Amino acid sequence: MKITNKTKLPQAFVDFARSDKYTKGPADISVTSLIDSPKVRIMKEHFNDQMEVDAVDMVWALFGTAVHTILESSKATENIITEERLYSKIDNWVLSGAIDRQEIQDNQVSIYDYKVTSVWSLIFDKPEWERQLNCYAYLVEKEKGIKVKDINICVIARDWNRRKAEQDPSMPQSPIQIKRVPLWSFDSRARYIKDRINKHQQAQADFDLENQFGKCSDEERWKKSDTWAVKKQGQKRALRVFSNEDEANKYMEWHNETDKAYTKKTNLEIEIRSGEYTRCKGNYCSVAEFCNQYQGDNNGEQEKRAC
């Protein structure tokens, strides 16, 4: 992957970006790739030499790496293990995962993963965190034979604001928070990992045999919900926008019934506005420019139904 510097950042930032030493080790797949789209993983590997990213788009990732490096350098003891990568073989593939911090007490372990992210991540749940941490819990119990007590995210909120926190008690009151993640049963973890391994293996086979990348699901593309807009025919602006078709139909029926009292009737229509694929359009996917699924999207044309 080529890293450019079109915005002319200081060279130190560019050098740091180009010196990325991340590796999944002698494994077929890492936990972070396992929980992500099989198509994205395959495309990243296939188009790696053609991919281009500017250093400015990596600033926060670099900041996260720096924070990880500092925290991982804290002194380890017999009860504290930092940055341990574990491996496990599942259905002929080797899965690896690097765990930021393990705290062992009474032969049980608490797992911690550091995340440098937005303050909103503390307010809204992120399913991918739950999946990632439960994969780590699986690796610890299966490969080390130690029972996992709990799994946690240590969130460092890069955009935390003290004044906002003082004015709004519902906001996080500190830029660093520990967020406990629901711990699944061992069997649930094993089933999830096996299912994801099989999905990635099938996608890999389709690519190897037929040169097909497959498709990302709506969830993998972070699709926003569809909406139903009631509007006057020929106009762009909606009278009302609804989250489901039934409510849109009821509103239009009410509007038409009210209209009967007037000589000049209002011709209405329902416009189905497809939710955007946030990941594809928001510069969150490094292979979007190579993706036929994304290039084939035409969200500008909305489906309309006159009534």
C-alpha cells in the first residue's frame, strides 16, 4: 500500500505511518479480520499494491498506535500480561488475536482492549467490540486454560470536552472510561468463531476458483435505515418523513381525506429513500475505489409511488 502526503504533514508523521509493523503472525486470519467482511479482507490482500492512502487520513490511527505503545510499555508482572498474541486452529485455519492487557487474579483473567475513539462510542454500543472481545476470551480459555472473568474496553475519548461534560451530566465525565462488554458463554463464542471462519473460507474459495469477490452485507456496509417520504408530486422537499411504510400510508390517507374539502387537490406520492452505505461513502473502506458493489450503487435515484 502506498502512503502519500498530499496535505504536507510533517515528515515525522509520514515516516511513522510508513513504518507500521503490524502483523497477524503465522496465522490465516486475525480476530479483527474475522469479525469484518470477508470481501474486504480478500480485496485488501488482492489490491494491496494498488491501494493508496494519504497520511492525513491515518492521523487518528497513528495516535491510537502511539497510545497503545505507551500503555503496553507499563511494567508487566506475574499477574499482568501485556500485548500477548494467541493462536488457535479452527477448521484447518489458524486464528490469531493480540490482547492488550490481561489481569489475572484467583486463577481468573480480566481482559482489556484499548480504543482511542470518539466520545460517542461511550454512549452508543458498538457490536464489533463485543464480538472482538469475545473472540479474545475464547482464545484465552481454549489455549491457556484460564477462565475469563470479564472483558472490558478501555476507551480513550480523543474529543472529550470538560465544559460539555460539566454542562451535561449524561456525557462521560472523564476522557478515559472502562466499558464492560457482555461476556458470552464459551459455546456461543465457539459457534460464532466457527461460523465466521466458514464464511471467510467459503469467500476465499469463491475467489480462488472463480475470481469472485462476493458481496458485503448491509450490516458490513453500515447501511442506514430506509425512510419513506410523503411529498407533493414533482417536488423534492418532503411534507413528512417516516421510518416505515405503514406510517407513511396512514399520513397520506389522512392528508387525502382532509383534502376533500378543497376544490384543488394535492397530488401526493411516497418516495422510498434508501439509507446510505456509510462505510462505503464515508472514507471508511480502503478498497471502495476497487469495489464493483460500491461503484454500482445509485442512491441518487429514489423509488417513487404515486397515490
